Amino acid sequence: MNEPIRDRLVTLRRSLHRHPEPAWREFYTTAQLVEEIRAIGVDELAVGPDAYDPADRMAVPEDHRLASWDRRARERGADPDLLERMAGGNTGAVAVLERGEGPAIGLRVDIDALFIEESDETGHDPAAEGFRSEIEGTMHACGHDAHMTWGLAALEAIAESDFSGRLVVFFQPAEETSGGGCPMARSEFAEDLDYLLAIHVGLDHPTGEVVAGIEKPLAMCHVDATITGTSAHAGKAPNEGDNAMHAMGTAIENAYGIPRHSDGMTRVNIGYAEAGSASNVIAEEAHMEAEARGETTELMEYMKDRLERTVKSAARMHGCRADVEVVSESPRADSDPELQTLISEVASGVDGIDRVVPAADFGASEDATFLMERVQRDGGLTTYMIVGTDHPTSHHTPTFDVDEASLEHGVDVLVESVRELERQHPVPRVEESEDAEGGE
């Protein structure tokens, strides 16, 4: 990749990095993406509610939590017409290239940021080089700025090539809350895809390394619970109260005691809790936010059901009531070995890639699995690949950053993979041996 293109990738990534927006609030981000996509030139561009059914979204914030982000985007010069189309938090976009006969290939990249205050330490490159987040309390701490850069650059490269087929690029909102994968997967744009490529940067894999496909992503769900009791004076008449805080404490302790399952890995965590108003008042209300995960979708359902039962039982024990809401969830879906093989071969020939890992356990969760599951159910093949980067600290931390050399690595792997899929279509499936012995 020549120097001007490399510099453009860096400039684009840094611009996206300066304007991070969390789930369903990616107003300015979507406007930036649309501007770039229009400059590239595509055959179809769908924004927000034209890209999916808004009713299929999950974990959508209340309107008053969206308003300030819409206002900020307007102040920063986002296209007012686009913002009208994104009203109510309908962010994200889908870009389509129609280039005649050939395979239908999907590429999914996520676009949201996290509620984390980015470091301003001089040793943190974004701070030192002037592209630190300009939005207080929010940053791209998981590399989605790199993902968007890959998506745009790959789209442009394919648009300028002699590619024959259909390319659909999903610029998906709300990955961090598992809210955007479902509507994208249920949309018309996910129909009849032969292949789907999803991609992530880093994840403890260094610059120069590529994982051709993840295995064992955990199915997961986000659960919110509100416990309502009865307030009372804590000194004068504590017996007249039904202590929501005490009920929540019981629920938290008991949740961590949910039996793990013999069929595979299960997880539960209470990540946020708040209750009470003053030291001398029996708490009338308590709120907690939790998650449950499982090695399979069925195991996640087991943990989700046990968590809900545990919270409601703890509330009843203390004379309170619990309202439990599953805010969002995502299934498990594994990469297909056929695409893992193809990506491995492609990545081995990309400049700057010195190690290719055919498969690696993921150990976390991703709502790209909705799209993967949809494509696989319709008979297509999918993979979720990782392009390594040297990140100085872990994902979801104030000093997370990416090695910008990985920007061109990701683009090259994606573009060459799309072209190889075009050449090899249909990719032959791996047939399971009929006499293979089963394990215990």
C-alpha cells in the first residue's frame, strides 16, 4: 500500500476517533460515514430506518438520553436531513455495490464507542498527537474507529476494482450493548448472502498476526432489574419498611451462587447497582444491571432464567417486588472452517502479516453472531476474523489505542478475501466424515 493511501487511512481513523458516540447515539459518526460512502459512490445507501426495522432494535436509550447527542451532532455540522432520518436513535448505515453476476458478500463493522473518559497522559498517543476524544466521558476504547476505517477503505477498493458480484457493508450501531446486530440481521440486506465477513482489531493478538476465525463466542444477555419496596424511617420505624437495598444485596449474593452447568461454560455478573436516598431512610427502590453468558445459546438461556428467578425470589423474601427486563441478547455462532481456510491462505500472502492463526477461542460475546446465524441458516458461510494490533493496554480502558500499521493490514486482508471469494465461488464445503467417532 502506497504512502498517500496509508496516510489517508490514518487521517480517517483519527477523525473518527475524535468523535466517539455510544450505542444508538452515533449521529455524527453515521453522518461522517455517509459523507465518505457518498464520495466513494455506491449503488444503494440505506441510513437508519431504511437499513433495518427500528422495532427490531434492542437496548435503545430513552428519548431524553438521545437528545443531547443529536444536538451535539448538529452543532458539529452534521447534515440536518440525515439527522432527521436518524430521529429516535436510528443510527448506522448499509452500503451496497451491485456489480453483476457473482457471489453476494457481506462485510460487517461496528461503529459505537464506550462510556470511558480517555486518558490525557502524554504517553497516550491520541493525547500526544492531538486526536484524543473531544467528547467528555466517551471514547473509542475497543477499536471501532479502526473497524469503520477498514469498512470504508475496503468498500472503496472493491468499488474501484473489476469485482463481479454483490458487496454489502453493514456499518452496525450499538454493538457494545448487543442492540444493533439483530435489526441488521433481520433486514432485507442480509437476505441471500453467500458469505459474511466480520472483523475485530487486537483482542490480545499483536500487529502482524491474523486469526482467520473465532470459535466458541459466548451467547449473552443484558438484564436490568428494579426492586421496589417500602420506605420508612430507619431509626424510628425500620420495621415498617421493606428494604429494597437489602433485597438487592441478597439478589447479588445469590446470583453469584447460581450453579454452573455441566454442559459447558456459564457466566453471570452484576456490573452496576444503585439504591437508597439517605442514611436514615429504608430504601424504597434499588436498580441493578447484570449479564449472563453461556458457551451455547441454550446455556445462556439457563443462566438468564436462573438469574431472573434469583432476583424475583430475593425481592419476595424481603417483601419487595422485582421487575426484570432482558434489555438485549445475542446467540452463539461459530466461524465456518471453509472460510477459516480461505482467510488463512489469503492472510499468509498479505504484506506485514507474519503469523496466521487458523482458529482461536473468543471467550467473549459479539452481536455479529445475529448476522452470522442468519447467513448460516440461509445456507451461506461466515467467519469472524481478528487482525492483530499492538495495543498498549487492554480493550475498554482509558489508554487503549491501536498500532496504525494494522489499518492497512486489515484493509488488505478484507479486500483480498473478497476477491478470493469471488474467484472461488462457490467455496466447497468441508464434508464431515460419516464414520467419525463421537466423543464423550
